[in-house]
Amino acid sequence: MKADGSFRLAGFGSFSKSERAPKTGEAIEIAATIAIRFSAAAALKTAL
């Protein structure tokens, strides 16, 4: 991954890191967790 937390494969898609609060969304005093997100490229979407 790059320093900004992203990675791209041409024709396949991209992965990126995002920080999110707990699933409930309640206000609590803990650090955010890190989740990986995937966005499919247009070529992959049409192939499926």
C-alpha cells in the first residue's frame, strides 16, 4: 500500500484504508478502527 493507504490494480479495482467508528455509532471514548474498502473497476463490473 502507498503511504496514503491506497492500492490500485488497473482493470480490477482499488483498495483503500478508512477509519470508522464502532458499528453502533454510539459516542464512546476509544480510538477509531481501520477497515479496508474495495472499489471495483468498471471493467470488472461489466465482466461480472
